[in-house]
Amino acid sequence: MSQPKIRVRALKKAFGSKVVLDGVDLDVEQGTALVVVGGSGTGKSVLIKSILGLVTPDAGMIEIDGEDVLKASPARARELRGQIGMLFQNGALFDSLPVWENVTFGLLAQKRIRRREARDKAVEILAQVGLGADVAKLSPSELSGGMQKRVALARAIAAEPAIMFFDEPTTGLDPIMGAVIDELIVHCVKKLGSSSIAITHDMASAQRIGDNAAMLYQGKVTWAGPARELLTTTNPVVEQFTHGRAEGPIQMALRR
């Protein structure tokens, strides 16, 4: 067995009396895509933020390339996490910057590229997500939702990251554009040879972009397996969630 690119063990996080993560275990193998599904409030975003270093877990282990980032020095932890590219749910583009500067923002901030070279680099990266050179000069407000998502993907892959995170990549998109974005994600991840984690509620998207899948429920991974089995597994929790059934083991507090 090869060493996983990301290895999470016994990860715990609570906010006050609310336990969000209660011993999460999962692996992301080198060059594979993991999709994490689960209801709202089940800890998907907290899991991602913990790996990114935006949230400090209460206990557990997060390994990247075999090193526990929670025990590493701040400099080493930044270096390990510096491999991660992120596609945010709503794109998170900077409205005050043109598209080309959005795409190359990280490269410019890290002084990995000179400003006079950045526009040409942005055009090159935009082409990888199916956008023409004319888009580079536009502002985010001039783009459709699908184009904004493509620009956000271009920014995420600009530094050729070894790890990619996708937060609800198809949210707000129609089914056709969602499928287009998923196809681009798969293409970009495979071209870079990256390992990836995506969190999503979209079961069609999960099966398109994921090799493997894990479902969070009550703070733990309640099921893990091939993404293609999300809709066919007999696990009652997964079956209720993926088919949107009102009746089942998942109990929701309803306000009357």
C-alpha cells in the first residue's frame, strides 16, 4: 500500500457543547479524488477547514505526505498546506480585480511570477478551462455564474497544486453547466496528477468527479466506498440521504 496523500485519524472538533467532528477517519490516496457527502451541519466544511488550517481541531491527526501538520512547526505546516489549491463554493473572486489578476493572484502574492508576465500566464490558464483571452480583461461582475466558476477553477490550478479542494463546485449552476464544470474539474485534476477532496450535496456531481466517497453522519464517517456505489449501497443512512427520503435513520429536528 502506498502512503496516502492525506490521512486523517480520530479528528475531533466541538464548538461549545456542539460536537461537529467526533473521531473522523479518512484517507485520500495519491492521485485519487474523494467526495465527502452529508447533510448540512454534519462537519464537511469543518473537516476541510481543519486540513487547511483555518480551524484548529481539538484532537486527532492530519497527515500530508506522512507528516502530521498539527504537530509540525508553523513554517513546515505552511509548506505542507502550500500544496493545496482551493475552489470556493461561490468562487470568492475579488470584484476589484480583473480576471487575469484574480487568476494569478496567488502567484503574484508569492512572487512566483512577475507582474508583466502575469497577464499572459492568466490567458494560458484560462484556456485550460475553456475561456478565451478576451475574458482576461473583464471584471468578475461581467461574467455569468458558469464563467465565474471557471475563472475560480483557473485560479485554483494556477500554481499546479498537488492537492485540490472543491467546496460545492456545482452550487448555483444549472444541470448542464454543472456537468461542464465537473468535466473540467476531472480534466484539470488528472492533468496535474493531483489528489482531491470535494464536498457536495449533488449526487450526480459526486459520481462524476469522485473515485471514492465518504459520508459524514453524527460526527463520524458512517460509510466509505467507491463513489459509483453512492446510489446503490444498502447502508440505510446513505440510502436515505442520497435518495432524499423523509423517513429513515437520519432524524432531523423540525420547527413547528
